[in-house]
Amino acid sequence: MLKIGCHLSASKGYMHMGKEALSIGGNTFQFFTRNPRGGQAKAVDPEDAAAFLQFAKEHDFAPILAHAPYTLNPAAADLKVREFARMVFLDDLERLEYVPGAYYNFHPGSHVGQGTEEGIRLICELLDEAAERGPHTTILLETMSGKGSEVGGRFEELRAIIDGTKAGPRLGVCLDTCHIYDAGYDIVNDLDGVLAEFDKVIGLDRLKAIHINDTKNPYQSHKDRHEKIGRGYLGLAFFERFINHPLLRELPFYLETPNELEGYAEEIALLKGLYR
Ligand code: FE
Ligand code: FE
Ligand code: ZN
């Protein structure tokens, strides 16, 4: 069975998201751990989390994906920005202890002119601290489009993060189809080649989740603008190959396309129809 879900609003808790996911044909979902502008996250309701875990089991859910605020930048030059990233990151991991089996996905960060190497060093510093606290949640590094001074647009950069931190053995990767195409990995014409490179540089055993998005921009544009499935430069034929690929078909897929719930329901149905 295709493991698929979409990005949902977390404002009404886990159980609400679980039911919403199910109502649109999904068996997992993604959510932001808090408002992207930061600030206090809503307190976890342990009863809601426990009820959801039971619900997820009954409905055979794939792991859910908690996404850190995209404003979080552990690689920032500004100490205050880094300190904010640190507090949010460690607090999120603590809160995720209520939903064992979830993944925590984050954008590695932007080095803002300090250089990729320094950016990676700072990211590893935060991951080291997270590792020392011993959370159980698997942390996922998201593949980025390489926009601006983003770290993570090349597989080698994710490898360097994995190698540079004590958290390394417990890190995974979330592959975003829009981002890697924008970054310059030609998944349309050479999916096998890109996966072979991923395997060589990072290792396919690290690949835990897929952000399944079309892109508004052509190959190697370094833009990061998501498009509805089949309406962008990746195209429907690509997505059919992609979700059925022997190395990918068992992974959970999360839609982050520009849609409301109804549009997500349509895309989930579309992809299910293409899944063999
Ligand atoms: Fe993301
Ligand atoms: Fe993404
Ligand atoms: Zn994106």
C-alpha cells in the first residue's frame, strides 16, 4: 500500500490531524511543530498523543513527520538566531517523546556568508547537543535547493553533517523532489543515476521520507517553489515512475504542494491510482 499524506495544520492536535489525514485518503501526515515565526509551541496534550498513537496503529499509519519551523537556522552568524534555533530544536525533540516513531525533519540551515564549512560546523554543534540529551526521535536532514547560502543542496554536505556530529548514527534524510531538481539532480532524465549517487555519498539506508512536490522552476534553478503534482517541470510521468521505483516505493511520501485539503485529497487519489 502506498504510504502517503500531506502537510496539515497542527492547531487542533494529533488526533485531529490523524482523522483529517484519513478523511482525505492518507495514512500519514506532516505538520509544523510550531508557528514558523517561532514563539511558544502549544503544550502537548498527553491524552491526545496517546489516543492518536492508538488510532495510528488501528489504521496502519506510516510514521508521521514533524517539520521544524523553516525559519530555524542553526548555521546563522547571529548568536541570537542560533540560540533561538537551539531552543526550538531541543524543545521540539522533547515534545516529540510523546509520539514515539515520528520523524523530526529540519532544513540544515543557511551559512549567510560564513562559508559552507563553518555552516556545517555550527549545525553539527547543535546536533551534538541534541544527541547528548538522548532523544529517541530520528532526526531527518532535508535535501535543499541550494537557494542563497543554504547548506544541504549537495549530497556531500549532508554527508559532512552526518560525519561531523555525535548524532550521526541516528540521522536520516528526507528527500524533497522539488528541492533536489532545483538543486541540480536530474531525477526526470536520470532517476537511477541520482539514486546511485545518493547511495554512494549518503547511503540509501539513510533515506527515511520523501517530500513529494512538483516544481514551478526548471532544472537547477535553485529557487524552491513547489507546484501541484503534474503541473510543474517534473510532470506526472515522472511521479508515476518515482512512487513505483523499487528503491522508493516502500517509503512514506508527504505532499507539500500548494493546496487546501480538497486539493490534497485529489492528489492523494491521483497518486494512489498510479501506484502498482
Ligand atoms: Fe521543508
Ligand atoms: Fe520539503
Ligand atoms: Zn521547499
